[in-house]
Amino acid sequence: MMGTLPTVFWIGFAALWVLVLLHTLVLLEVVRRLGRVNPGLNDPIAQDRLPTGTGAPTFTSRDLRSGEQFASTSLVGRALSLVFVGPRCSGCTALAQELSGPAKPTEPMAMVCVGSAPDCAEFSRRYPFTFPLLLDESGELAQEYKVRTTPTVVQIDRDWNILRYGTPQQLQG
């Protein structure tokens, strides 16, 4: 009887540590999926972006504010932030309210509305932007820039190369 107690103790002790280890692994996976530890490390969206320093795709699109065609080639030589939004995205609505408010952006910017023409036109009417609001009804422009979620900001340098990607919160400051 005396010899079985240490064996039971060590088996229980080992089982407890196995449970602690499993619990830790599950918790780490949950935290990783939430993007709190090493964001972008295993993020297929981040890995699929256009590399920093590569040429940004040129495009033409209809400006919903003026109704005219907007050509990105007219901006070569100027830095620009392209802000991709969806007309039914709550984060995009909050961003639109901020950008159309009294503290208007000072840097050159164009907003790309990825959605149907009627939805994007309504989005345009709701917010008095001072910069172009471009229609991407087919999603082709978002695909060219490898934008998968909204809102996403793509910053482009003066030489029309990709500077960086991120959410508006990530790129503030």
C-alpha cells in the first residue's frame, strides 16, 4: 500500500501538468486569432498585400462627388492615402463621420467605396467629403491593391510606390 501512493501521486502530478499545458496552448491560439500576439505573423491577409516599395497600380474610376473620371496618374509626384470603405461597414461609417467633420484631413486623400453604385452614391450624399470618393462597384480596384477588409488605408509615396497598409487606427500619428 505504501508503494502505490507515490505512483498515484506522480501520475496525478503529470496529468495536472498535461492539462495546464493544453489549457495554455488553447489560450495562446485564441489570443493569436484575436490578433493580439504577433499580429500579421500568420495573417494571410497581411502576407498577401502588395510589398512595400513596389509600384502602386494606376487606375481610373468615377468620382461620385463630381461625376467625372478620376485618373490616378494625375497624382504621380504627390503622396496619397487611398482609404477603402464599404457603404454598409460600421467602422467605415464612423470613419466617414470623422473625415467629413470639422477636423478635415490635411493630407492628400481619396476614398474608394467598394460596393454597389446606389449604396456608394447614398454614402456619398451622407458625408460632405472635400476629397474624391471613387466608385469600385466590381471590387476590381480593391483586388488590385489586395485589400480584403474595410476600412483599410493604403499609403502611397510621391514616386507612386506602396508605403504601407493598415487600418486608420494603426496609421494615425
